[in-house]
Amino acid sequence: MKYYLIAGEASGDLHASHLMQQLKQQDAEAEFRFFGGDLMTAVGGTRVRHYKELAYMGFIPVLLHLRTILKNMRFCKQDITQWQPDCLILVDYPGFNLKIAEYVKSNTNIPVYYYISPKIWAWKEHRIKNIKRDVDELFSILPFEVEFFEKKHQYPIHYVGNPTASEVREYLAPSNLPQKGEASATACHPLSLEGDGGRPIIALLAGSRKQEIRENLPAMIEATRHLSGQYDIVLAGAPSIEPSYYDQFLKDTEVRLVVNETFPLLAKATAALVTSGTATLETCMFRVPQVVCYRTPMPRLFGFLRKYFLKVPYVSLVNLIANREVVKELVANTFSVEAIRGELEPLLPGGSKREAMLNDYEEIHRLLGESDAPEKAANIMINLLRK
């Protein structure tokens, strides 16, 4: 069968690539055409656009690149219509993908599957009308979404488990760990940047977009500067960002950069500073104590508006899944270098909050369960198409 996929950012590329692998495994005649990234390309098929051409966040960046976004949207609609896939698989990225779903539903008979459902429980809940109208099957990766969609909005969905949990479990599987007598790197890929003299590592995960990095990374660096004699401070470079972009922030610091090695870094890290997003859940799955840091322009105004427009009390997936504060969130008006430093130090070895957070992480692991999300989602999709 022919599958057309659209992923608009790095995390979508990762999750879509694993879904594609499972589709290939369960459908020997699978063909792929997609908007995505290098990981999807490695699985096979035809990439028609790289997600770097789509990944704009915030009102001003979107406005500045509106012509490019609209051009890509027009091309995408035409390309799907011409290729006539057996199904369209949308991966997160709702601003773009829901527009495509509307077009495909109105102009073709191609079934629309949404893998990693839009987070309308956080904001823009009105989008449920579009989802009910334009999406044939919705695949959820967060356990609390079942109640939101099925009970609140009477829209049946498929909860398939969490792909981040699946990916970390696979990465840490015994078959991928070094055997006795082998190199001491944790997990299947050794970290290319070892700490000086075997010092423990504090990881910095500052986001996947330039805007996020620009807002968050300088404060993260400053908050850990006094620890650089005891710890190796290592920054995880985002796959969508050229390494040279980080030079302006790392000049005259002891922070080191690794690229495309987030999992190896987290597998060795002692603690982490993390910008909100999928990375908060990845850090939890690796059992690394963390502080969530998310600075915004006009923080006081954002802090005020958050009370009225954000439908949920937390911004990190860890806290949303637990439905309580497991990790500290320093967002908007609570974000500062002093606050980051004050929350990080108790999470270091011997700190007063470290063990409590590690114990709370176990609840997140239990809530997410053991399901292999890509395998289960692929199985449901193929069975639906064969019927």
C-alpha cells in the first residue's frame, strides 16, 4: 500500500520514522512519500520536502515566512492528489496538518489518519470540530487523552502507548548495552564527547528551534557556570539546527556541544535543564532529574495570559501525565537564572530533592505502560485499510 506522511519538526521525524519501519515490517509492499527529515529518509521512500522548510513557531516567524508556508501547503495538496496514496498519515504539527486534512477530506476519498494527536486539550480546543469532520482515525500517545476525546467530546480514538517510552526502552534494551569488558559508554551508541577526568555530566536541552534556543540557552549556561569545575556541562544540539548557530552562545564558556546524540547524552547525564516539549519526557524516561525552563518574550504578560488561555495547569508532559508537579517548571515570569540555579542544585547527587523526583518518575513509567506504540499503530492502520 501507498502511505503519504507529513511530519513538520524533528520529533515528528523521529516518531514517523519508527512508524514507517513498522509499516514496512507488516506490509511488504509499503511505499512512502513524505514531508519529513533525515530519519524518515533513511527508512526509504520519496521525501518531497524537508521539515526544515516548515518548522516556524510563533506569530512573527510564521508571518515572515507566510509565503513559503502557503506555497508548501499548495504543493502538498497537489502532490497528495496526484500520488493518490491509500492513506494520509499526519504526525502532530496541527497548524499545517489540519489544513491538509480539511482539503483531503473535502476533495478526495483518501482516509486521513492522525498519529500523535494535536494537543487541543492545552489550547485551541475548538479544533475538535475540524478533527471530527476531517480525521478518520486519531492515534493518541498520552493516556489522559482518552478521557478528553472520548468522554468530553464523544470522539473515539486509539491509545497506542507512547513512542518516546518505546524508543527509550529499545535504546536501553540489554542487547544494546555494552557487554562485560566492552567500552563503558551507556547504551548502544557511545557519547563522542567524554567529560574531563570522568566528571559527571549536566545536560542542557534548549529546544529544537532557534527562537527557543535564543530565549533559553544563555540563562541555562549562566545557571550552570559555577558548576563547570565539578561537572561537564554538555549541550544537546538539535538535528534541525546547524552546529555553527550555537557558537554565539558557547563562546567563552566551558559548555560542550554534541549533535544528534541526545539519547547517549541523557544515558550518561546526572541532571538536566530542559526546555519544555518531548525532551522533558525523554529525560524522565532516562531517569535524569530535571528542571523545565521556558523563557518567553514579555514574560509577565505571558504569565497573566496563561491563566486565561492555557487549558491545563502544566506545560511539561511529565507533569501532565502525572497530573501533579513532578518536575519544577520555570516558565515566563518564574524563569530566571537564580531560579534555575536554585532548583537545579537540590537535584544533584546528595541534594534534598533528587530521590523524590526519581521515585516520582517511576509513576510516569507505570502510567505509560509497556506498549510498543509504532508497532500497535501500524497494525491498526493496516487492518483498517485491508478492511
